[in-house]
Amino acid sequence: MGSKLEIADAIETNDLNKAYDEYCKKILSNKQILARIMKECVWEYRDIPVEEIPSYIEHDPQLDVSVDDETDKIQGRNVEDQSVHGAEIKYDILFDAKLPNSEENERIGLFINIEAQNSSNTPYPILSRAVYYCSRLLAKQKNMQGGFQNSEFQNLKKVYSIWIVMNSSKAMEGVLNKYTITEECLETKYHFPKEDYDKLSVVMIYPKREYDSKDDKNGMMKMLNLLFKAKMPAEDKKYQLSQNYGIMMTRAIGREVDGMCDLSRGVREEGLAEGLAKGRIEGRAEGRTEGKIQMAIDMTLGLMRTTHKSMDEVMDMANVDKSIRPEVEKAIKAMSQSNLQ
């Protein structure tokens, strides 16, 4: 219920791009999805079977956790970072995880930040921002709950910042880069323990627009494409997530995939050819009335299902052109009657 209210709140601001971003974050907060990202991006879990990784996420040794609607999503840590006065930042997703092969009573071994970036077209290098986020995650650990006290730097936890960039230039598509601190002996050769300096990692992910369905080499990348970029019905996406990735289709993740597919018709960045521009439904080109009507039907149905509001209220939210509202209403009522028969 809380999930639906949060999405409804975002929609009521007439900012449907924000609503789409909220769905992205909710899907990425699912432990089954996170497990597949951690398997390929977080070095510490590369030898752990993917089905076991959820048990390390927000680990509580007192609880026997199974994947269901109650435990499928992370609780998450406070995403508002005010550790530097006048320089507040807000993370998309921030959670902790236990390290493999650690003491059973250990609860926190890593802090992991996931960021969903809509486009690589920014006025600053996204990679520089990711490095800054890692630095902040390290700095804020001092004297914080789950961090370290005073000068006990031996208790500093490693941090990851993983950035998923949905839309990028052709040259960047398919990129999966990792950035870490490494040791280089410039004079006397001496190796310090890796755990003393290996404290931050940045991972940059740029899924392709399309993947060959027969190619099994890019499991996580193809999964992200399927979730956020592939143009197919929600039922097809859920089937592939279940069959190809072994993801249990709980009610929670099913709802999020449904909702995001509804909204994605209107907020794809590829020229906004299929969707919304600042809350107003437009067709692929000016004057294509039929296309505008179909787009309005799809968006109205999706928002009615998501917000449980009336047809008129939803069309007001989405600023559906009044000249096409009678056609939209007529089509939706006809569909409802057909479903009842």
C-alpha cells in the first residue's frame, strides 16, 4: 500500500518522469534484482551463488529470512547525507551487506549505493560524481551508527557506488567499468594488506538498447535492458525474468514491473517520441491525432491502475488534451464492457 501511495504522490505533482524514476528505484530495491547486480559488480560476491546473496543483504543473524512479499525489498539506510554542511546530497538507494566468510554475528561489512541515471548527457562527468559519492560514504562513517568511533579507522567499511545509466551514446552502450584503489610500489617493494586500502569501488553500467536473446554472456546487462529499456508487455518481461533469470515473481515485484511498463510508454527519453513532454501527452509527431488518442488511452489506463483514481482525475493529472478526451473515454469504457462479457 505504501508503495502505491508514494507513486501516486509523485504523479500528483504532474511530474511523471519523477514517477518513472520512483519505479526504477523500487525495482532496484528488490533483493533478487540486487543479488544479480552484486554478483557481477561487487567483487566480494563473485563466488557466491546468486540465490544465496539476498541473505547477505541487510543481514540480521537473529532472523531466518526467506524471499517473500515481506522481505523481498531492502529497508535501506537514510539516503539524505547532511554530513557536510551546505552540501547535502540524496542517494537513490543505500543499504548495507554482510561480507562472505565473515563472523556469523557480523551485520555490516559493506555499504552499497545504487544510482539510476536516466541519461549520460549531463553537464558534468558522471564518473566524477560517483567518486564524490564514495568519498562522502566513507567520510560519514565516523561516529555514525554502524560506522566507527573516534580514531578506530580499522573499522572503516568499504563502500561501492554503482551507477546504471539508462540512455547513452552508441559508443558507451555495453560498457561495464570498475574503478578501485590499487597499490603501486614505486621504490622498495612492500605490500600492505589489501583490506587497509581497498575501501572504495565505483562501477559504471551502460546497458545496450538491444541484446541478442541467444547471447548468454551478458546476464546482468541483459536483465537491466529487459527491466528498463526493452519495449515489450509487462507479462512478457515477467515471464523472462522468471524463466531466464530465476527471479521469483512475488506480488511486490510484479506490481512494480506492471507500473513501470505503464509509465514507460510516456517517459522514454528517446526523443519522447512515444510519450510525455512536461506532463502533456503528445503523439510521435504533431497532428497525428490517432497516435495521441492511443497514447492517452495507454497512459490513462496505467495511471488508473496505479493510483485507483477516476478516469477524469487521471486525465487531469496527465493533462490529456480536452479535444481528445471524449474519444479516450469512449475507448476505455468499450474496453471495460468487453472485459465484463
